[in-house]
Amino acid sequence: MRPETDEQQRQRRLDAEAALREGDINFHLLADSIPQLAWMAQPDGWIFWYNKRWYDYTGTTFADMEGWGWRRVHHPDHVDRVVARLQRSWETGSPWEDTFPLKRHDGEYCWFLSRALPVRDDKGRVLRWFGSNTDITELREADERQKLLVDELNHRVKNTLASVQSLARQSARSATDIEDFMQRFEPRLLALSRMHSLLARDKWQSANLIAVISETLAPFAQGAPGRIEILGPAVLLNPTAAVTLAMAMQELATNAAKYGSLSVPQGRVSVTWNQDLGGGPQPAINLLWEETNGPHVAPSNRRGFGSRLIEQGLARELNGEVSLELVDTGARCRMRLPLSSKVALA
Amino acid sequence: MNDVSKPTRLRLLVLEDEALVSMLIEDQVIELGFSVVGPAATVKQALALCATEPIDGALLDVNLGGGQRSDPVADYLDKRKVPFLFVTGYGQAGLDPRFADRAVLQKPFALPELRRELNAMFLDPAAAGAQRLA
């Protein structure tokens, strides 16, 4: 083989240097365009390089950060642990991973998932460490939100089970036998279930009063088209108020279908409400359940689950005033519901 | 003066915002031989009852809807050494840290569990110093 001329040697050196420079440029382009903070350390952990994003995020300079200077952007509650675990990796050569907050240029802390891997020569000796920090603040917040949601869901399920327990107990109290119990219990359970479907549509934020009443009375309207009138301005109920009001409507309608205006073809029910403009101390909604054209109903002092729920439970929960009377055409129920965090004008 | 042969029933304040659940707890407490004060559905209603009714103990729901919690009522009772029990769907985790060591009954519960907790409330030597809020 013919020896290289001086000219060829020079050209080869120039090519190699150009390739190195190009590699260097490519490396920096890559290092500065990735979304992570990145850095390189000597085998003993002395950090000698950071990417641009590190400086942009922390608002620091290389002089601040070189070596072990990075500790100043760590949170005081975490820095000792972070240093101890890093130190172990430097000593053992095992990959490092940790999660901790880093201080942003404006003083705020964001959470980072951080990793470092050793680069080794062909004899297995560590040449340097490559490290990166990935911002996981949003991920952590999403985790936090999910945990809250699961807690909230669990709470709701437990309360719902207690509501079902209550319905079972109240139904058992007046039932004459098991069949009678089921006839009382099932429609109540289904009314509760329909209300859950309605509330789920709005992610358990609130429900519109008109929807709560229409949904609850729908099974009663099937056999009585046009006989149930529901009318009033837009009012929003919180989920527990919606459930309580729905159960109250369920009881009134059941009673109307058994004994009141919905027990005869010509009978009618109207549920209407408006804003109380009477100038009371607190703005409120006035709601009226009225049955007309019903059969003659003998006034009764019988107080069952329905009247207890309406006169006591609902009145208490919504801090309202309720009157429930049997007039000769059926039941008449008036509710004055003060506007609150549970009942609001839409 | 009370007739010793007919001991006065212990009076329990019930604080629970959801109407159906409050009716259930009311029935259960009565079934176990206690008298119910309330039930109250809000902190305001509960504190008003505290101010006017004799109360020997309380069952307190934790979250009262609309963002309200029963903690002010627990504080009020605690200051007057009236024993109370939290009743909640969240379990221990939903309690304010200052009440973390308090008894909690997880909803839903059956009569024997409630009886056990109420026995602990009134028969426990620690509760011996408990006072009626009059």
C-alpha cells in the first residue's frame, strides 16, 4: 500500500475535524431541542455541562451550576435525599432515578422525574453520566385529580348505599308482606337510579329542577299523556338536593296514582314554581304541587314515609318551609326553598 | 328530679345533610333506645340546637354538601366535653387532622355497629367525664 502524501494526511485530518464539529453541532441541536432538562457529569458526579433548557428553566449560569452547584435549585425538603441517592449511583455505577421539585427562574417549583445512565468504555469503566429531568407537574396534578375523584366517588357510593338502606327500611315499615314490600321499594329504587342517570349527564355538578321533576314523573306520565304540567324558570339543584326533591316527587306521584288525581282519567297534576318576590328576608323559590279533577279524597292524618320525607327531611335539608295538605281533589304541597349553595337560579 | 326507676333517655344530636340518610340514622338511634335531637342538616341548625337543647352526645356527618363541613359543631362539642362520633362515607381519611383520632362509623352501617360505637361512647371510662350539654 502506498503511503499517504502530506496533502492526503492534511485532508483526512480536516475531514475528521469537520465531522467532529458537525457531530458537536448536531449533538447541541438535539440536546437543546428535547423537552427535557439534560446534563453530563464526570464519573465522580461533577457536572460539566447542561443543555440550554436547564438554564432557561432555572434562570442560572454555568458558573452557578458547575459541579455540585445544582443543589441550589433543589427544594430544601428534598435535597438531602436527592444528594444521598445520587452519591450512591456515582459510587456503584448503577442507574439513577428520582422524583423531586426543581426551582424555576421565577421561584416556583415544578416536579421532575430525573434519570441518569452511565456511559462506559469497552472495559466497562464509567466514562461519564448522561442525565435528564422531565417535567411531570401536569402528570402529578392529573394523578391528584384522579385520586380526589375516586375518593369523591367512593363517598357518593357509600352515601347512596345508605340512601338505599333508608328506602328499604322505610318501605319495610309500612309493608304488609314481602310482595307489598317490593311494590313499595322497587319504584323508589328506580326513581333514585333515574336521578343518578340525570346527574351523571352533568358529571355530578348539578341538575335542572325541570329535568329532575320531568325525569321523576315520566313513568307516571306514560299512562296519562298531557295530564302532568311542569312549568317554571330555570333553577339548578346540587346533587343531594336533586335526589331529595326527586324522591319527594316520587312519593307525591305514587300517592296521586293510588288515591289522587292520577287515579282517574280526567285528573291532572301541575307542578309549578317561580321566584318568591314577596320580599322575604331571603330570596327563594316557591313551588306548588297541585292535583285537580281528582276523585274526592277524604282528609287523612296518616303520616307515612312520603310526608315525613317532604315535611321533615326535605324542609330540613333545603332549609325550607313545606306544607302538605290533602284537599278534596288530591294532595297540595307548597314548598318555599331559599336560594343557597344547594338551590340556585340558573 | 328524675325518677331513678325511669332513667332519662340519652339525647343524641344527629347532623346529616341528606334527607334520606338522616331519616335512617334517626330511626336507628331511636331503635337503640336513645332520643334524637334534630336531625340537623346544616352547621347553623346544629349549633342552634346545641344552644337550646340538652345534648348527651352526637353523630356528625363530615361533609354537609355545598362545601360545608361539620367541624365547627365538633369543635363546639369538644370544648364542652360532649362525646361525638363521625358518620361518613369517606372513612377515617375524610376527617380533619385535628379529629383524626376520633371514632368513625363508615356509612352504610347496621344497628350492631352503631350500638357498639354508642356503647363505647357512653360506657368507655374515657367518656365517664363526659358532660351533658344543657
